[in-house]
Amino acid sequence: MATDLLQLLYYGLVYGAIVALGAIGVSLIFGILRFANFSHGDLMTTGSYVALALVGWLGWPLWAAVAPAAIATGVIAIVLDRLFYRHLRRTAPVILLIASFGSGLILRSIVQIIFGPDNHVYRTGISIPFRWQGLVITPDSLWVLGGAIVMVILVHLFLSHTRMGKSMRAMSDNMDLALVSGIPAERVVMWTWIIGGILAAIGGILLSMDTKLHPTVGYHELLPIFAAAIVGGIGRPYGAILGAFIISLAMQYSTLIISPAYMPAVAFTIMLVVLIIRPSGLFKGTL
Amino acid sequence: MNLLEINDVYGGYGGGDILKGVSLNMEARDIVVIVGPNGAGKSTLMKSAFGLVSIRSGLVRFDGSDITRLRPDKIVRRGISYVPQEKNVFPTLSVEENLQIGGYILKENLKKRIEAIYAMFPRLAERRRQAAGSMSGGERQMVAMGRALMLDPKLLLLDEPTAGLSPAYIDQTFDSVKQINDNGVGILMVEQNAKQALAIASRGYVLTNGQNRHEDTGAGLLANREVAEMFLGG
């Protein structure tokens, strides 16, 4: 039993780290652009397939494909902003939300046109898990956990130590005051998309290592990602990290009592309860 | 030459006019206080000097140049800083980060400027790592003023800086205002505590219904019987 609990803890940490990478981006984008980005899951998918192209077509090792795929996804996010969202900045948030739903559909369809609707993997063959204290640990899951932790630390350093990171937090905190302080809003918006896109891509790659590539691999993670962002307090990147682990661990531990098929329902329930009891989330977000 | 000149301004926030031909003049190093009943347009008059009001007609000049239709982010670069009444700090940012954001457009000397603010408000230096949102009302007001002072403005706009503060913090805030003014910064403020504000003011304006009602030195307005009966509680 104790081993089971520990095993679920490990799964929870691995999956939580992936969800955190998506949730940080959703939270930052909401805080600065004031809309729920429904294409975020598809940005994750896009990143994982760009990496697949580099691995599958050009024969690069996966580790070398991560950074270019992440940056490409950041650029794609900026292009979407220039094409669609920028023209809608002064409209109601629901219009931006619908626009993001549309751009997500575009990304998902392009992936499907190029790579087909079937599953893909970065490499074939069986990776042999090893056992430690009775826990089953796959080498890939260690890479996932390590990679996500490194990214979270990098995001923290960016947000807390750079001028742009502080400006992003300031805009998320108090938009009007940031503008009257002379912060260049459009530059901050651009950086928000770059950071959101990079994190989404890496989250998508790690997710695809953990499971498989599929055109809806990221889309299916939207619910836990939004749940994490809302539980943490939307607009609060540190809240999103905490929220991701709460949601992920709750999903994993729920399998002790109910069928794993209900894992998304667990995320949904926690999100609803938080929205009813404390809509600003744990970190008093901007919702 | 006048530091700020608001001349026969009509305007509001897109609906009907809130300002109906109002004028205001101040010189460098003045402390000018705007008083009047609720809805008289006091805050709107002040915001008209910061590009936050859509001005239908009239003129706003600052330091010799026309700023009537400039955006706030341009005006802030010309030497006016603005402290809103509410939501005037970045709550999750530390005191020091609030000051850094306040000085965002400074090319150099950011550290020196922060030290100057700490010298003015030693309490902020003690709390530099604390999140601004977790501080008391009086301390938060210091953070708000400190943030606005980062750009070393010639004119500081304060919108009801003592609103919601306890009496001890009100005195402290007026002391800070005087101290900032002693450092050569002109102050234009809207205040509910009219008596205390006029006591430190070099000039005061009484506004009713978007128009000038009285204009005098602070002491003169305090001695004016009509003003006393209307706003100062007899």
C-alpha cells in the first residue's frame, strides 16, 4: 500500500510538472492579455510535432530538437497574435476566447494535414523501467521530471530577476498602473507569447515522451491546465505551479477510489469547487 | 512661467461633460489642492493633466508645451507622475520591484534613484523585500508615492492620498507630501481632508459642478466663510 501511494506520488509529480508548464503560460497570458487562451493545448501539440519533424525527418536526437522546437512555437504564438489577437485587443474577452478556439483548430488541423491522424513516437523500442524501493521508474519519466523542473526554475529566474519578467508581473498585477509607469505594453505582450509558447512546446514534448504524439495530445490537457491555473489564481504564475501539482496529485490519488476514466472529472470538480468558494484562487488571482 | 496651465477645459470620459469650462494654474514648487463636493469633477480635473480624460475643448499646457491630447505614457516621460486613489501599487511585487517598475523608463541611475526614495521613506528601505499588497494602508501610500517619484517628476498628481487611512497615517501622509515638495516637486492633489490639505497648500481651488467656484491661497480659502460652511464643517 505504501508503495502504491509513493508510486502515485511519483506519477503525480511527473504529470504535475507537465501541467505546470502549460498552466504557467495560460496564467501569464490571462494576466496580461485578459483572455483564456483555448489554443494553448494546441501550442503544446505544435511544439511536440516540430520536434518530431526534426527527429523523424532530419534525424536529430530529441535533446537537440527541444530548443529549436520551443523557439519555433514561441514564434508561431507571436504570429497568431499578429494575425488575430492584436486586432481584437480592445474587444470583449469572449471574442478573444473564441478567436483562440479558432486558432487552436487551425494549429490542430495543420498538424493533422502534415503528420496524419495516427499516433507517433519519437523513438521506437522498449525503454526498460528500473525499480527503486519498489517504485517503477522509467528513464523517460525522469527526463520529463528533470526537464520540467529546470524549466520552472528558469521561468522563476526570468520573472524575478529580469526587467521584462518584472514588467510582465507588474502588468498582470495592475494593468493601468503599469501603463502610466511607461511600460511598453506591446513588447511585454510579445514576450508573454514567446515565454508561453516555449513553455507550451516543452510541456508538449515532455507529454509526448510520457505518452504518444497525436494531433489532439495537447488539446486533451486543456482541462487540467485551466484547472491548475484557476486553482492557483489566474494571472499568478507561481500559483499555477502549485495548482498544477494539486490537480495532478488529486487526479492520481483519485484512482485509488474511482476508475482512472474519471481523472479529468476530478480536475473539473476541483476547478468548480474553487470557482464557487474562492474564485480568485489560492494566490488571489485577477479573475 | 506656469508649470501647469489648464485653460477653459470641457471634457469627461466619453459620456457628458464632467468638466465644464474649468481652469487651473500652478507654478513650480506649488502645493495646489482641489476641494469641492462629491461629483464636482475634482479627480477628473486632475486626470485631465495626465491624458486620462477625453478633452473636448480647452488647453492643457505643462512646462511650456501643449499636452492636451498626449497619452499618459508620453506625459510621464515629460515629468508628470500620477498616483491613483486606489490600486496604486503592484500588490504581488516587492517594495523594491514596485520602485524598479516605477523607474522602468530610466536609462541609468536606477539604483541611485531607489536609494534616494529610501532616504525619503526609510520605512520602505526596511521593508524592501515585502510584497506591497501585504503592507498597511499608510505604508502602501508610501510605496505608491515612491513609485511615482522614481522618474524625478516636476509635478506629482495625488488623488485623495489619505482616503481610508487612520488619523496617524493621515498626518504621516501630509508630512510626506510636504517633504516631497521641499525636494522641489510641484504637488497637485485632490483631498477630502480639506482643512489639513489647505493648511499645507500654497493655492487651493474650490470646484462645484465642473466649474471654478473659488480660488485663493490655502490660508485664504480656510478663512473664507462660504468655503468653510460648504466644505470644512463650519
